[in-house]
Amino acid sequence: MAELLVLLKSHWPGDTYAKQQLKIETDLTISEEEKASRKEALAQKYKLRYERGDAIVLFGDGHEWGKLETSPTCCVIKYPGIPVADMQQYVDPYLTIELEIQRSREWQFLIDTFPSDALAKTDEGELTIDTDISWAELKDSLYSHELEHTELRESIRG
């Protein structure tokens, strides 16, 4: 069984990015060059942030999850019978052809599109595929940033 830890809450709530940009822009103690450098670093950090629905880490069956790794911050999605290697793609970053990281994860679970009973299970901190939600339902909630649309990779239980 593969177990994915999926983020339920964004680490950059609301207008955090805009506030940090404004703070840099209005800082009178640094040069324009330094402001540009800091804004570029902030933009890169923002681009690589984890977002709601991103799989943070992947483990095999029976991993002992800590209190901070479960609801309300995260949810463990368990997939019985699927080797960890088949789920690796969900924790891989989204890379360009030049191997530059575009986003922390290529794939994202669109949690708000889960059926209501499965969404309730995420609030409890654990969701098991084929028990709480079918793979067919879950695959409809997978989004590929590379493909720019919801799609299932054929290597996973087509």
C-alpha cells in the first residue's frame, strides 16, 4: 500500500505574497537593485510553495504518522495494493525541459471536488481508496499542472 500525505491548508494564506512584496517595495533602507533581488527571491519562493491538495511525502504501508501530519493541516490518502513506486509521480516536482522547477508538485488533488462523504473523511485525517472513495472518483480530482487539465496517468490502475 502506498500512503500519501496531502496538504489540506495552504501555507500562503490570502494576501501574504502581496504584503511581502509591498514590504520590500517600501523599505527605504535598501537599494533598488536589492529590492529587485529580494522580489525575485520572493517570487521564486512563492512559485515553489506547497498548495492545498499537494502530496507532501509518500511512504509505504504502515507508516506511523505524527499528530502534526494529520487533520486539520494534512490528510493521509492510503491506496491498498498499489506499490509506492507507482505513486511516486504524485510527489515529483513540475519541471521544465531545462529541469527548472516550475512548481513544488506536478500533480494536485483538487480536494474540494471530492464527493462529500470522502471530503468528510479528509477532515478526519485519513482517506482510503476503494473503502472511502473509489479510484474512479479520485482520479477525476487529480490535476496535472504540466498537462493543464485533469487527467489520469496510465501507469496507475487505468
